[in-house]
Amino acid sequence: MKVGIDVVEINRIKTSKEFLNKILTENEIEYIEQFENKKEHVAGFFCVKEAVFKALNLNVFSPKLIEVNHDENNKPFVVLQGEYLTHFKNNYKEIEISISHSKTIAQAICIIN
């Protein structure tokens, strides 16, 4: 089992188009656009990506290879792409994430088996 965790102060997060396009997929940007508190959601997604990266123990952080989605009950899950997906399939069976945020801090944890 591998674990990754990340915490970020929400006021450090940008919501400029350039920043969002650098770290989020088109689907994630579309999801976040529906909320008034975009910064909190961007921060949460960023924390997920960092937590997954840490748990996978890879060398290069490529945030767009980790996509945060939500199931019918709004539970978050990740979809991996490219080398992240290959590494996961070769070494693990399941991946779980959890995201939480307040008005000032966002955090996420990833557990991989």
C-alpha cells in the first residue's frame, strides 16, 4: 500500500486561464466552472493530483495525467492517463482519494493498493 497526502492554502491558488490550463483537464475546468467558490475546488483538485503523484512515487509531476471525476453520488475518483496509468496497472490494483476543504485550506489523500 502507498499513501500520498497534500495540503494547500487556498489563497495561493490562481484561477487564471493560463494556470487552469496548465494543471487541469478540460473536463475538470468544465466541472469547476459551475461553482462560485472556484478557488476551493481548484485547490482541492491540485491537492488530489499532488497526493496521487506522491503515492505513485514517480519522478515527473504531470498534473494533466491525473483527472478528478465524480460518480453519481458526487464521490471523487481519479482517471489516470499515459505513463501514470501504465505504472499504476503494472504495480497496483485500486486507487482511492478523498478531498476536503474549508474557506482557507484544501487537502487530499490518496491510498493505492
